[in-house]
Amino acid sequence: MTTVTRRRTRAKDGATPAGNGAREARANGKALNGGGAHAGGGSGKAAGLPAVPRGETAAESPGWRRFVGRWLEAHHCKVEAAPRGDWEVELSPELQKRWRRQRVRLVFDPARPTVPRGAWFTAPGSAGGRRILEAALAEPLFTRRTALACVPGAPDDGWTGACRVRGLNWGPARLGPVRYERRVAFHAVITRWGGLPWQEQWVVLVGAGGEVLERVQAAQVPEVRPREGLYQLPEELEPEVRERWLLSARATLEALAEEREREWAVSVGRLRDDELDRLGSFFSARIEEEEERMRRRAGHDEHELEHGDATSLKLEWERRAAEVRQRWEMRTEVRLWGIEEWSWPVADLEQELRAGAMRVKVKGPVDVARGRPALPPCPSCGRPAEMLVRARGTACCAACAPA
Ligand SMILES: [Zn+2]
């Protein structure tokens, strides 16, 4: 692979998102009211918004300003309102080193005709916006969360709905106390280049032992209600455990990218071949015409010249086909953009399998965040069983049962 690579934004320096007609009017000074009126007012008044000054103007994108604000706040920068909706930012030591400056003035208003000396115009795709995006992509974001427990933590009838039985009955289920386990979710974007570029978001959830528990095509860990902070897991991670997790996540993401690449190779290959076919029928028709004309003129002095035309058509065809192949050549890129450390509620489910006087106790884990038990372990081999049968006076899975 498929090393974790960074994507670059490709917009031009200084490109502005709002190329509307309002720009000239505002440049003539009419924007001053609109631009400055909100500066410094209402910092973080809406719930969930960062406590940074807003002061946005009509022409800019509020989502972008919010993103920049959250990001600066997460990186421990101090943001203050400046005139005309600008932000005066005191950079964190880390960003000071990266950008070789202590403070920066951010200008968001795309209608501003000039930017103060040393200030950065900050729109997506602008030089300032790109610096921020590049810094944001340099390291994966890291958060700590707790998965809230479901009530009840498991179905009342335990595994009855999840695991079929033959010659046996499930007895009453008992759920043990809830404990919290550490899990780590790795968030990645897989990008396909070539022909029609394509992106997919994936999450890989890794368990306490480094085992991969889930692999989902989604932006977030699905079916879970999160709360910020790491509940009931005070001790820091051991470095070797962290290493194991990273290795296992990396291996999974690489395998995933290869899988996707194999699938994409088929669909991309089909589109490429269609285009090559169209190119082929166009050029073979042209060559045929040319050869037909050549036959009609046979005997003339131009014979050599006509032959040359068909040859140059063939060369042109080859050149265009190579172009098509190159354009559809596939490249896959995996970028890890976020890591979440989770405190995850789990419990043990105990349930008896019964047949007449026979009693077999089965014990297995439950994902209390989803209120869902994993498949029960086979009492004989311990592997997760979709079905349990009665055999040799005990219960076991289909693989363990004598034929
Ligand atoms: Zn078994």
C-alpha cells in the first residue's frame, strides 16, 4: 500500500468561494456595516459552538468559519475578534513552530478588496485555508469517548433469538455486572484515483487484545450513543498495547484497501474497456474508409501516400488508446484521519441449555452499548456458534457434532 498519504487541496491560491456579483458593490465600501456589525458579538452563544468570536459576513460560509474556530480551539490557540469580522489568533507553541509566527490575522470576508499586511485570507482553497487544512491533516485527530449502555443490556431471553438450538432448550438468561473495556476506532478515507475519482469512509473498531471487532463503511462507529470522556478507564495505555492496536488497524485498512481495489478494478476496467471499444470502432471505421479509397485509386501514383494515411491513423489510434489507459489507471490511497479511544460497556451473559435432566451452562460476552449478545461460544470447541445441537450427552456446534 498504500502508506498513509496526505491529500492536497488543489484550488488556486487566493481562490474565493463566492464569486458573485455582490463582490464589487461590497468592495466599494458598502460591506463595512455588514462586515463589522457582528464582530466580537455573540461569542459561542449557541450550544455546542466553540467560544470564539464569530462576526461572519453574508458572503462567507459559516460552516467553514466554525470549522476553523473549532480547530483553532482544539489546538489551544487564542482567538479574539478583530474589526470587520476578522480574527486575531495567538497561535499555540506547536503552530508557532510550524508557521514560524506567533500570531496571525485571519480574514474571512471574500468581498474584502485588500487584506491587512501579513494577514491570511481564509477560505477553503485560499493560501490561508490551505495551510490550515494541511496542518489539520498532518496528524489524525484523537478523541476519547464512552459508549452509553443500553437498558436492558441484553434481551431478556438471552441468546434465544440469536442462536438456534436442536434437541435442546434455552433456559432463563442472567446478565452479569457491566464493566468497561477499552476499544479503539480508527477512521480512514479510502480514495480511488483514475477515471472517476471516488472516496469512501471506513471505521475499524479494535478490541482490548488488538483483535478487529468491526469494519464498517461509515464516518462514525454505528449504532452507539457516545458521551465525551473516557468513563471508568483511568490508567494510561501501555505503549506496546498501543503499538499492537496500530499494527492491527493498519493491517486491516491495508487489506480493506486491497479488497476495494479488486472490486474497483472490475468496474473501472469495464468503463475503460467501453471507452477503448468506442475508440476502436471509430478508428477502424476511419481506416476502412481510407483503405477503401486506396483500393479505388489503385494504380495511381498516390498509392504510397494513401497507404501512409492509414498508417498514421493506426498510430493515432494507438496514441489515443494509451491515453485512455493512462487516464483510467487506478491508484488507491488510504488516509487515517481520526482515532477514537472508547470506553465500551460489556457484560457476561449466562444461560443454560437444557434437554431433559441435562444442563449445560453457556457463558459469553454481550455488547451492552448495542444491547446485543455476541454468538454464544460452543461448549465443546469455544468457537462462536450460530446453532447448537445435542450430541453425546452435551451441547455443541454443528462442526463439533458427530456426523
Ligand atoms: Zn464446537
